Amino acid sequence: MNWFDYFELAQEWVNEDNEAYKRSAVSRAYYAMYCTARDKLDDANRYHPSRCDSKHVYVWNKYKEDRAYPDRVQIGRLGSRLHRRRIEADYHGFIDNFPDLVDHAMAQAEELKDFLDSLIL
């Protein structure tokens, strides 16, 4: 599965003049990056969350813990930020500066995609 296909869909939706599309774009952009990052850990046999862990927090923390590799730490940081924005887009009825949230989320997803594209674990 190429999870980045969901990011391409998000890039289409974000250009729609409709809040629901924009919120969904943030969500799909996040899940494209999360699933890609998770699968890369799994492929390297480094994905072992406990049953009570948040799988999302686990993935981003796993990257942040890899301090010998600054790019991996950056993946974790960007992923955590994008995760927070996805939660806002999915669950908050009103969002201050909604256009900024969308712009920042999509920019972070693009940056994260670049890191994940070149990542070798």
C-alpha cells in the first residue's frame, strides 16, 4: 500500500472552498504520514507498542528517541505536531485561525513526506 496516495488526495481536497474538505485534507495528510512512518518501523522490526500505548504517540516517540539520527528526531517532532493538528481538525468544532492550521498542517505533511521518502531504517 502506498499511503502517500492519501496525501495526494489531501492536496486536492485542501484546494476546495469547503471547510469539510479542508478538515478531511488535514486528516488524510496526517494518516498518510503516520501509516508510512509506522510501516517503516514495522519493516525494520522496530514497531512493538504495548496494548495500552497510543499507537500514534508510540510511533512519533520512537523516531524522537533515535537521537543519533537528527532526521529521525525531526520526523518524530513533525509527526507529533501534525498529529495535534489532525486532532483539532477532526474533533474541534471551532478552530481559531483555521486557515493557518490547514496551511501549517499541509506544509508539515509535505516536509514529513520528504523525510520519510528518503528514510532508511
